[in-house]
Amino acid sequence: MEKLIITSAVNTINTSLYHNDLLIRHVITAHIPFLPLERKHVRQCIKNYLLIKKYYKTYEDIKDEKVREIEEELLYFPEEEQLFSANGCKRVPEKTIYVMDEDW
């Protein structure tokens, strides 16, 4: 099965792995595609960051409207449904700081 997946990845023109020497020479032994994060996952990242930075003491203290406000600062796709995060949780820290510091 693994050989089939690697062969398919290396021979499919539309992929970044097309004729990739790293796969052909077995330098990379596995290719694991990452799926985009859904909004619910991003909300969890936001809540975790709010706790790490001590904006709140517990999960119960975190205000849903603040999480939504931070969440709306991030980019989502597809354009109409806005189901998946364009950058995962990567931009959560900067957007959280931006929104939370507006209140000070």
C-alpha cells in the first residue's frame, strides 16, 4: 500500500511531490497530508492561547464573544461556507493580542 501511495504521489503532475527526488530516493519515508483545521479547532487554539497568556484563569472564565471576535479576525475558506482555517492556528497569537489589547 505504501509503495502505491508514494508512486501515485510522485507520478501525479498536479502535486508538489511530482518527480520529487526525496521520495524517489527514499530520503522521506512517509508522506502524511495535513487536513485543514475546522473553526471548532481554531476556537480551541484561541482558548488555549488566552489561558497561556493569562487573559483568563480558567476555561469557564473565557467569554464566548471574545473568542468569536478573535475568530473573525482570521481567514477561512471556502469563501461562502468559511468552514476551514486558511492558516490553521498559526495566526492565533497575533490576532488574540490585537483583540485583547484593544480593550486596554
